[in-house]
Amino acid sequence: MTVAKAIEIINRLRQSIPHKIILIGGPKEKAFVEEVFNQLQDKKNIEPLAGKTSLSQLIEVLAAAKLMLTTDSGPAHLANALSTQTIVLFGAGNENNTAPYNKEKLSVIRLGKLSCEPCQKNICVQFSTPQCLELLESDTIINKVLQQLSAS
């Protein structure tokens, strides 16, 4: 996902929900998260924690969360295992094989329109950026988040 897409989604969610938004990630994602955070229109009640948590602190954050929106990642599996409602944006990987196991707490969003989906690469070899994630409609993602929050 690009910085611009992340900013768009967070800005629009901030207009719709009062909940605290926590941006997580490991040390490798810290620069990305900081760039996103710095460009947000409204930083109120948004906390960037990328590269700032231990595993036990991350577990506490995910266990307390109402919802986790993420790409297919270790934290996606961890949040789902903790029974946190988890929305996973799938690009690479096949959700039939690699999605978090707790299906009651899982929503998968996949573009499903590219001939290369699902692939097994962590780096897109067909396009300069992972179009399977870039072409996901922001409205689809935001609507799913709002639907899941209202159901919980």
C-alpha cells in the first residue's frame, strides 16, 4: 500500500469514527508509518507506534483493539488469534492457505481482478507497485471497517 492510499483511508476513517487509531509496525515500517502520520489532516487520537513496541506490548495493543485493519502479516495473525476483529487486505498470498485461522473474527478483502492473483511473492514482479493492493477501492475498505465496528 502506498503512503497516499494509507493517508486517504485514515483521513476518511478519522472523519467517521471517534475511536483511537493506532498505527503499528516493526522497525522496517517505522519510516512509512511516520510519513503517513505526518501527512494526516487530523492527528487527534491517532498514535504512531511503529518500531516502538516490544512483542508483549504489541500483544496488549492488539488484544485491547476493537478492530485491526492490515495486510497479510504476522500482526494480522496475532490480532486474530487474540479474537480481535481482523480485516486483512490480501495481495500476495492465497487466503485459502495463509489467512488467519479464526474465521468468525476475520474479513478478507482481495481485488481478485488481476491474472497474477493470488501470487506467492512478497515483492510484485509484474508491476512496479503491488497493484493487487493499490487497486483496492478505499470505499470498500472503509465500508468494511465501519460495518465491523458497528457490529461489535
